[in-house]
Amino acid sequence: MRPAPTPPPTATDPVREPWRAPMRRALEEAERAARAGDVPVGAVVLSPDGTVLATGHNEREVTADPTAHAEVLALRRAAEAYGEWRLTGCTLVVTLEPCVMCAGALVQSRVDRLVFGALDEKAGAVGSLWDLVRDRRLNHRPEVVQGVLAEECAALLTRFFRDR
């Protein structure tokens, strides 16, 4: 019996490929957080047609606000731009797996899809420690796409904490 052929090295991942460009935008936001001395996490909210509604990066250090996570700030700004709190049809793209607070915020905002890069094994609430967003007891469960540019997202965090 012959082994299955391996895909060519240039083969793309059809699930993650469409999210690479918005994740690069989220990485730019994460870099902004790092330059300000905050944990480098960046987020982008895309409208239903794929245009950028809002961006955010961690601002906890700058604002002395424990809730100033990239996701929460991006969701707040997106709701303002969208004109309502229900972000139906929107996608949240974030460099790090959301924590419990941020996972709760994205469920409450009714985004249709969450796309994230690196896993957060210490505080992740989308599969690492908890899986809040896919809990069947909740009335809204967004689609989840994980691992988009995961290595780049993780490397940024690793450099930040190594250099501190």
C-alpha cells in the first residue's frame, strides 16, 4: 500500500488563509501595545463585508484600567462605529486566545466569528483552560478559527516577556 501523498510546501490552508491579512493588522496593533510597555496583544473587528470597523491593543498600563484588553477596546469601538451593540455578522481577529473577560465580551457582543493566533495556556477561555465561547448553555456561540499566524503571534509575546 502506498502512503498518502504529502501536499506541496506551497499549499495554503483554506481555513486560515483568508484571515492572515487581518491578523497582520492585529499584529501591528500588538506592536503598539509593546512600544507602550503593555503586553503585546492586538485586535481587529471586521464588518460583515470584511472592512475594518475598529482596532485595539492592550492599554492597561497606559490607562491603569484592568479591563483595557485589546478585545474589549476593539469591541467597544466597533459597536460605536457600527451604531449598535450587537455586532452580528462581524469577526473579531486577535493575536492571543481571549481570556474569560474577553470571551464573555465577544459572546455578549454577538460577533459571528472569532479568529485568534496564539494559544494562552495560562488564561485562555477558548479551548486552553476553558471553552466559554462554545458552551452549549449560552445563547450565542461564534465560529472559532484558531492558529492564524500562531507562531508570529507567540514569538511577539515571547520576545516581550524575555526582554522585560
